[in-house]
Amino acid sequence: MRYNPHKHHRRSIRLKGYDYAQPGWYFITICTQNRVMIFGDVVDGKMTLNPAGRVVEKLWQEITIHYPDVYLDQFIVMPNHIHGIIHIIDNQKCVGVQNFEPLCQSQKTNQFQKIIPRSIGAIIRGFKTGVTKWYRKNTEIHIVWQRNYYEQIIRDENDLYRIRQYIIKNSKKWRDDIYF
């Protein structure tokens, strides 16, 4: 379907003007389509991954192969979403999966603008694509992820500590999780 600015009113949830390719810490949450539980189950407060969940975990860890100047911090696969902390250390020498990104049309200017390579968006896009390809090859599921993802720029050590604790305790608090 072609982009029609009169029908498609997409608003970005990203911080306007922020460079998501610059070094920094980012808290990422990616949810499955319709929050369907396809990665495993939480039993007695402990996440048990199914084979697909193990693939998701493996592909997350492989991000550093494609982006050597990225450090992966705390991470968890939940039944219908993932949480992870990505630290972009230095993107000057980084060689990503893609050397270019597809063009997207800006709503405001009606001109094409390039999405930044080796940014958080490019990293997440590559990860989601890898998982989706595996699902399409090995299961009947063809739409794995909801559109987009949630991110939070981690601004200081207190944020980093709080978010790490949230991820660590996520399976124990599964029944209270907003993504359940």
C-alpha cells in the first residue's frame, strides 16, 4: 500500500531531534503481535523458554556480531515480549547488517528522508527481521512482532540500576506486568 498522508497519520514515539545512533544506553521493549504468548511460559516466577524463545535469545545475543561496538546488558525473553538494554559504545567503526536503510516518507515535509544506519532503529529492525524469518521458515506464524518498539534513553546510573532490576525481576512479577 502506498503512503497517503491523508489516510496514514503515523506519529513517531521517538524523542524529536534525538540521534539514536549516538553512543548511549537504551532500554528496549518489543512485544509480539497482539501480545500472543509464543516464546514460552512463566512457571512459579521463572521464565521457561520454548524452542522459539531460545532462538529469540540467541538472535539477541548475535546483535554484537553485526554491531561490534554495541554492548548488550541485561536482557530477558518473556512469553509475549522482550526487554533488553543496549549500550552503543561507538558507532564510528561499527559495521552493521545493512549499509543503508530503506527510505521512509516524512509526514510533515512529504519528502523522503533516510533512516539512520547503525542506530537503535536499525539494530531492532535487524533483530526483528531475523526472528520473523526463523518463524516463517519453522512455524505457521508469519507476523511475530507488533509494529514498532518501545525505547527509553537511560540517562544516569540510577535509571540503569532501576531498569536492570526491573528486567531481573520481570518473570517473578509476570502477573503484574503491563505486557501480560
